[in-house]
Amino acid sequence: MFSKNIAIIGEGVIGVSSALAIGQKFPHSKITIFHDRPFDKTCSYGPAGLFRLDKEELKPLAKVTFERMAYLEKNIGHETGIKLLSGHIQSDDEKKLKHQERVMSEYVYNFRWLTDREKKSLFIDPLKYCIHYTAYASEGKKYVPWIKNILQKKGIKFIEKEINNVNEIGKDYDIVVNCGGLNGGKISGDDDTVYPIRGVVLELDSVWHKHFNYKDFVNFTIPMSNSVALGTVKQEHRSDTEITDADRKEIWENYLKIHPTMKEAKVISEWCNLRPERKVIRLESEMRELENGKKYLLIHNYGHGSNGFTLHWGCALKVVEFIENNKIKSKI
């Protein structure tokens, strides 16, 4: 019987999904999740969670997540916060959309390019190119609490405590999983390559809007359960989270150019947070040795940028794989 004392740092979508996958594979292990702030202050609270991938090398992880979303939507339904959505991404840069075709067309549904007639029929002032596809959206403020509820029913503890370095808790645990998001590099003690990308979402009352619509991957609307997410700004290396009039003006003016009828929508809430960006996600394991000679398995799972919901389950299963491989090595 495999029974280990496991700590996970971070209660966002990456942290809780890692905990769920570990608990399913190793049900006799004791799991504790550490977090440094309330969930509504994390980067996982506000996103509409539309499945969309940026980096081609992450296709295998995204495909695993897509299949998981399909299973949950089909077998459990709305309580998960997962829904099936269709929509469009417009751009004047054909290369950007061809890249989306390479990274997603194999597993999303109904991927195709719109014709000139369709673009003119659908949009007031269409951009030069447009793709259509159907995929899942996992709404952060519903999906993550749904997983957390499962974990708590299984007896997994959540402790609000700031962790400054993984070794702080490595002394008390057999395995530490670093899902620290923007702080992941800092608490690992050996990585200063994680940086913030500031994002803003305005939540609108326009429930009549049923399709997602992107303009060049920055401006978008994505339907949620009882509202529509309108975003965003992508401001690298900026860490302030107060929403300004300049943010609101930039988001509204840019989006209304492609969808002017949204101008009558009312803003019912606003949200700003920082995406944890890294040149490549850090998804790997290592053995750490403390000054007293104690060793523990450290697994890194952070740096997902704006693709956390697209990659979370694929990454969670990799975390399980790292534990399984270490378990086998320990027997040799």
C-alpha cells in the first residue's frame, strides 16, 4: 500500500487538480494543500476558462485535458461549471490562426475557416481571417470550488499559510508539489524566470450572447453561467491589480469595433489578476536534500500563463506519473 504524506502549494486550478489526480491514484496518501490567500484573490477565480492553446509543444497535455472536460460535461454536467461553446477568433494575421489550427484542430470540434460570405454576414467590420471551433469552457469560480468540495469530502486539508521556500515544508512531507503560480519560481529557490502578465475581465449582464468571440487573442467575449466575460489587456511585467479607467476604455473601445451591439451591456463586476507566465512551463521532478540529510520528492507544476485551464488535467496526470516513477525507483 502506497501511503505518503504529500503537500501541495497552491489552491488554484493547477493545485486542486493535482491533488485530485494524486488522490485518485494513491487513495491512502495524506494530502495537505497550502495557500497564501483566499480563492477569490487567485488567478483561477475570474477566468471563463475557454479551451485555447498557445504553445504547440503542449498539445499532448491539452488533449488530455480536453478529453477530461468532455467526460465531465457529458457525465456530471452544469455543477462543474463546464459547458460546451462555439465561437470565432478573428485576426488580420493569417499566421496566428494557422498556428491555432496546428495546435487545436486535431481534438476540438468543428474547426474550420470562415468564408468571406460568412464573415460579412456575421460581423459588422470583420478582420481579414476568421476561424470557428467548438470546445469546452471551465468557469473558474465554479469549477475550482467543485473540485475543492470533492477534496474536502475526502478529508484533504486546506491551510492558509504563506510558504516562502519549498524546503520549509519539505522537512515535514515525503512529497511536495509546487503549484505556486506566479510565486512558483521564487518558492522553488532556483528559478527567477516567472513573470506576470496583467489581465482584466469585465463581467457583463448580456446573457443573450451565446458564442465566444476573439479579436487577435486580446479582446474577447466568452459566455459564462449567468454573465459574459469581456476582456482583456495583456500587459507583461506589470503587477498592479487596480482596474483603471484606461483599462476600461481600452477594452471597450477595442471590442466594440468588432461587436458594437455589446455597447448596451451593463458591467456587473470587474476582476483583475496576474497570469504566471514563463518561456516554458515547469513540469518536472527532483529529489531535494535538506541540511539535516532528509530527502523529499519535489515536483514543479507552474508557469502556465493564460493556459492553466487548458492544461490542468494533463499536467495533473504528469504529477502522478512523477510520483509513480519515484515509487518504482524506490523499490529498485
